Amino acid sequence: MSHASLPVLGETLPQLSVAVTARMVIGAAFAARDLAPQHHDHRHALAAGLPDVIMNTPTLQGLLSRYATDTLGPSARVRRLRCRMKAPVCPGDALIIRGTVSARIDTVAGTALTLAISFQRDDRTVTEGEVEAFLPAGDAK
């Protein structure tokens, strides 16, 4: 992929829709060996004042990474990511993941991009994140 075909600074990226299911929330928590009951026990979550079981941090980070590689292509290498959860993500939520290019550095070796990403549910931001990715020169999307 040439430098010219990559997104430019300030560009709004395509959105990704994710339907959150109980299987996704619970399965991902167990896959990460996160046995905290708020991620798999509905009754515990309700007793803790939560609306339902909630998605854990590694799953949200995985969605951040997926968004970056889906948007930038398989040659994109995620170098750093961070997220801030603002509200719980639960089964039944319809997430819209949106991003913009907040930084871009072109070098002989490739292009470094920083993506500012938000997860929204019902027009409310539930998670904010940032991904730094690198695309080596000459790799195709």
C-alpha cells in the first residue's frame, strides 16, 4: 500500500457495527481467564447494581485492535492501544465503533497512524480509545 492510499490526518474512518451478545461477553471473559463474576453471572451483576453481565477490558481492547486492522488492512501492526470505559457494555447493546486519524507520520520504513476511536450506544459514548499502528512501506491492504 502506498503512503498516498492510506487515510490522511483528520479523516473520518468507516464505522463498524457490533451486536453484543451474552455468548460474546461471557465467552471472551472465560477465554481471557477473567473469572470476575460481573462478566459471567447475571444475578451477581444485578446485585452489584449493573444492568447485566458486562464486557471486560481485554475484549474491549480486542475490538479496538480489530477496528484498526479491519480499517487499515492485515499488514497493520498495532503498536499501542489504550481505552477508557465510560459506561458498561452489556449483552443486547448495539455498538457503533467510529474512528478518525489523529496523527500520521510517513517515513521511508512505512507509515505510523494514530486512530482516535469511540464506541457508541444509543448516541452515547461508552468507551473511548486510541490505537497506534504501523504499516510497513510496500505492504498491500
